[in-house]
Amino acid sequence: VSQTASPPTGRRTLSCAVLVVIVVNVVIVAFGAAGVLGETPTAGLRLLVATLAAVVLRRQARIAHDERLVWCWFARAATVVWAAAAAQLGLVLAVDVPPGAGDAVVSVSGLLACVLLYQGLIVWNRVSTKLADPGDWLNGISAGLAVAALVHLLIAWRATEQSTLSWALNLSVGRFAALFIVLGTTLTVAAMAGLVRDPRLWGIALVVVLLMAVEVATAVGVLSGYWSSSGWVLLTAVLAWASAVHRRPVRPQAATTQSITVGTFVVLLASVAILLLASRLSPASTWAVVVCGGLAVVGVSTRVVRLVADLASLAQTRQDALTDDLTGLANRRAFTQELDRVAAEGAQVAVYLLDLDRFKEVNDRFGHAVGDRLLRRTASTLRSALPHGAALARLGGDEFALLLPRVDPDEAVRWGHSLAAVVHGVVVLDGGGHVTASVGICLPSVTDVTDVSGGELLRRADAAMYQAKSTGQVVRLYDDALDRAGREAALLTDELVDVLDSGSATEQFRVHYQPQLDLASGAVAGVEALVRWQHPRRGLLAPAEFLDLVERAGRMGTLTEFVLRTATEQASRWRRQGVPVRVAVNLSASSLTDPRLLVLLDELLGAGLHASSVVLEVTETLLMANPERAVAMTEELRDRGFGLSIDDYGTGYSSLSYLVDLPATEVKLDRSFTVRLTTDERVRQIVAGTVELAHRLDLRVIAEGVEDEATLDVLRALGVDETQGYLHSRPVALADLAAWMDGRRTGAHPRAVPLAQRALRASAG
Ligand code: C2E
Ligand code: MG
Ligand code: MG
């Protein structure tokens, strides 16, 4: 916002004073012309007026405001004119002066003053339009040369064969052209910067026109050089007035470069036309036209080349802003634009969101180069599978979005499955594993809501995808129930945050235990502690129903602490009772990287916990997510004597050889292997190999999810150390576990007890 630094009254006085000086100056010039005043007094008075003007301009240029720089340049122009006036007075007073010296001074100083004025005007345009055109000078010089060429052409037209172009005339043409450019720029600034009603610009334009007229009249010999000198001094006086006059604040205009571009082409065409016309005249009289016109064409062509380059890079920037660098697909911005467009048109479309499963793991395990290649392969595979009229984009990370012309719900789901199948064909590494993907779909019709925005469609597809991922489905269609599920999840999150933050985890969270039996002896070697949520409304909730929410709410540390305290207390109690049962506790991704875990474990050890009776379970996936941190943390755990189990072994991308780096004590074969053991010979071979390798590495092997005797027999034959599963017992509350153990000891109890749904009795020893 503009500000006026000096009070308006001060400005008014100053501008009035300068006006008076201008009027007096004009009167003196008239007297001088009429011969009333001699050469010396007029030159002296010119110098006086120029001095006053320069002083006023310098003073105004020092006042800080947004146009300060403009007046700095104008003050410099005034200083040049002042110097010329001083030199002219010197010439008048001097005895021996070469003829034409005065004119030379006026010529040179005039040209220089024009250059400085032009720079001031460029700055004025910049501060008023916030438009910086780096080609301003090239434009100005080219246009000036074109004008000079035109004037020379006119002169050549009228010239006789004998007349030659004098240097004085040449300079005069140059000054005229320079003034012409200053005038044009003044008018351009007025138009572009919204200063059409600014009297300052008009004042300047008026004297410039006057000076141009004087310049022409002098050149053709109607007026003497006296008028020219007086004109330049008048210009400085008007500039001084303009600097002092009160100005209305103007908002910077949002100008475009269009007028500049148009101007560039006008100059180019005009210069070419001038050159063509000159070619029809005699060469002797047109050398100046050719030089000026030729230079103008060169200058303006350079400008055009730069304009074209700018345009090309602008087009490239636009293109870049809409494409994804890695895959060359459309990016999120382009996709949402397209979605908004079709949504606004009311077109019926299906929006798909496809997210690769465990992509982070691939990245961490094999490096970003492999991750990037996987994304590129996925992109090209999807692209080749697209039907006509579909759009595909990568939204970021491992998320792809598709837009298909309207399909009915069954067809949409079928399509989702075929997309997932197509992606499944992409290999992570040549000869390596395949990727899987989760797909969320949103069909506007299913939700019975019309008028949904593109962004909302995408959000729904995302919610459906998330639901698919968290429930292990491949494809999920968005419906209102899913939205309800989302709201329910939000409610559940609030509730668990309440419980965990109020320090009353014990009131609603429970630890259930599932025994782990030694295969050879059948003795209970350990138990796995598995958390449950006894929800006041919804009953006993399994971890799958809330662990994700806990993790996302950032409360996993609190929950882990609760389970660890409860389970280790129980381990110590068993130990005191002479029942050496190991307790296994699951760690989550965030607990493994949480330094508070070690503080807690040290506290428990200090309170008498035996590290050897605790096993900490981490999943492969979790270890892969942050291998360095994970290895460091697991070493800390091992140093304290805790057991370390690799849970869900065989579901990740890791290999046993990688696990050599980890100080693990146990491998837990995932249930997905156990269940196929009796039916799939290949699985049996894999397990056999794993057991052998694990034993060589001195690792205990536990098989999870054992549900029948046949499987148990195979596991025994393969040399597995321990088993855990429904065959022995489901995870049960402590009291039920105690009963189960008692029953086994006396031989009165069946091998398995049903899942404990009843309320947990007070924790019994
Ligand atoms: P997990 O660590 O792999 O635990 C084994 C899961 O397999 C348990 O599910 C258990 O009930 C189930 N299971 C055991 N034997 C059988 C069987 O014979 N057949 C079948 N179908 N399933 C069997 P649960 O208790 O629902 O726990 C699921 C997962 O939640 C656990 O998988 C573990 O990763 C996580 N989890 C449980 N408690 C905690 C905890 O306190 N902290 C953390 N961070 N994660 C936990
Ligand atoms: Mg576990
Ligand atoms: Mg497991």
C-alpha cells in the first residue's frame, strides 16, 4: 500500500513553488527568444532552474515510499540536464569555443537523460504492475532503432543525391527516437498500471511531446538550439513538479505481458517494412536506415526468440505440474481436475483407488531403485489394461487412481478384481515375488447421493480401499455402511483414547493367554499374551478390531506398557510358584522404535523380573520397515537377556539368511504355512528346510495355528520344537488358563477349552 511520507500540505506548497518556477522559466525563455535577455543571463537562469529542479528531485527521491526508485532515476536524468546547463553556461562565458560545441552538449546530455528517464519509467511500471519483463531494455532499444530508421527513411525520401547526413542530424534523429520511446513508455505505464488519471504522467508526456516538436523544428532549421536547451530544462522542472505533487495511492495492477508481446511484433513488422521500403531508394541515402532498421530487427528478433523460449518453458511447467515424474502418468492435481470436470458434467463414472500392499517393505528391503521400478512397472501394466475412455493417475506413493466410464456395481467389482489380478502379475524383482494390491471403488449411484464433488468421490474410494486393506479383502465397493463403519471407527478411537489416557487401561483392557506346548514332552513351555478390549457396549473385542486404531491414535506405547506389565507380573508369579512358564508379548511397529520401551523393561528388571522368562515377538514386516533401528533395538533387548521371536514368519519378503543379522531366539511359523502342511507337499518342504536352517542358527521353531492332530503329527515329524493353536487351547483369560493347566495336570480336563467369552474373574494366581 502506498504511503505518502511528507505531509500533503508540505507537498502542496512545494508543488506550487515548482509550478511558479516553471511559469517564470517559460516567461524568461520567451524574453530570451525575443532578444530582451542576453545569452549569458538566459544560460545562467537555465542553470538556476535546472539546479532547483535537481535539488527538489533529489530531495523527493530520498523520501521512502514505494515509488522512491522511480524518482531516483528521474533525479539522475535531471542531474545530467543540470550538468549540460552548467557546461553551456561555461561555453557562453568561455572565449574560444569551437562551433557546434553547445549543440553537442545538448545532444549527448539529451540522449543520456532519455536513457535514465526510460529506466525510471520501467521501474515505475514494475512497482505499479508487479510485472517484471526482463526484455524491457531490448524492447526499448529495438523500438528506438525502428523509430530512428523510420525517421531516416523519411529524410532519405526527401533528400537529394547530393545532400549528406550530418552527424548533428544523426544525433537529432537519435534524440527524437529516444524521446519517442520515452513518450510511448509513459503512455504504456499510464495504461498498464491504471494511472490514466495521474496528472504526473500526463505532465511528463506533454513536455516530451513539446521537446519532440522542438527537436523536429530545430532539425529542419525553423528553431535554434536555444529552444532545445530550454526544453530540456523545462522537462526537469516538470519532473520536479511531478515528484512533489500529491499522488493518490493505487493498487498494483495485475497486468499481463500481452501488450508487450504485441508491441514486440509491431516493432518487428515495422522494422522489416522500413527495410523493404529503404531497399527501393538509393543506397547512398539509406545507410542510416539500413543500420538502424537492421539493428532493430536483430534486437526484436532476439526478443521474439526469448519469448518463444519462455512460452515453451511455460508449457513445459504446466505439463510438469500435471504429470507424475516417476511414471509419466497424470498426477493427483490432474486427476482431481478431471474428476471435478466429469462430476460437474454429471457423467456417471466409477472411481477406483488402487494401493499396493506392503510397498514400504519392498522399498526398505530392496532399496528405492527397486521400489521405483516396481511403481513404473505397475503403472505401465495398468495403462495397458485400461479400457477406452478410462483415465489413470498416480496420486503419490504407491497409490493409483482410475476413472472408468459408468459400470454397474457387479461389473465394477469384477473390474476391481481384474485390476488387482493384473497388478499381481507385476514382479518385484526379476524372478522374485509378486505384489498384491487393495482396491477401493466408488460408484456415485450406489450411495444414492447425487451432486458429489470429485474430491468427495476420491475420498470415498479411498475409504473403501482402506477398508479393503484393513479387512484383508482385495476389492471393496463404497457404500453407506462403510461410511458408518468409518464413523464407528472414529467413535471407537475416541473411546480408547479416553480409556488409555485416563490411566485406566486395566478397567477395560484384558490380557488373554494362549499356551505354547513342547512337541516332544507335551509340557506347557510358554504362553502368548494377547490383548482384548472388554468394550462396555460392544463386548469383548479382538485385537484386529482396535489395534490399528490404537496405532493411528499414537497410543500404542500405553497399550504395550499395560500388556507388558500384566504379562510379566504373571510370569514372575508363576516363577515364584515354581511353574517356569515363558510369557511372549507382541511388540508393534511403534513400540519397537520407542525408546521408552527400554526404560520400562529396565524398570521391570529392576523390580525383579527374570528376562529369561519373557519373549518379545516382532513381525518380520515390522523389522523390515526400519532395519537399522530394528537391529539396534533387538540387540538392546538381547543384551538384557530377553528372548526375541520372529512372529508370522514366512509372510514377509525376508529370508532366513537376513535373520542371521538379528539376535533372535525363536521363529514362529505363520499359520498360513501350518494350515497347508497336510495338503501341500511344497509347503511341507519349505517348512522342513526352514526348520533345518533355524536349528542350525540355534533358533527355536514354533508353529502357530495348529488346529488338528494330523498337522501336529507332521510338525513333529519335521522336528518343530513347539506348537500353539486351537488344538491345545484358544487364547483364554488367566483363570481359564489356570483351570486348563490344572485339568491337564490331573488329566481330567479336555485338551482344549472354548474361547472365553464370559467375564474374567479377578486375576487369580
Ligand atoms: P499373533 O501374534 O500372530 O497371534 C496369534 C493369533 O492367532 C491370535 O489372534 C490367536 O488367537 C490366533 N490363533 C492362535 N491359534 C490359532 C488357531 O489355531 N487357529 C486360528 N485361526 N487362529 C489362531 P489374536 O489374539 O486375534 O491376535 C491377532 C494379532 O494381534 C496377533 O497376532 C498380534 O499380532 C496382535 N496382537 C495381539 N495382542 C497384541 C498386543 O498386546 N500387542 C500388540 N502389539 N499386538 C498384539
Ligand atoms: Mg504374536
Ligand atoms: Mg503370529
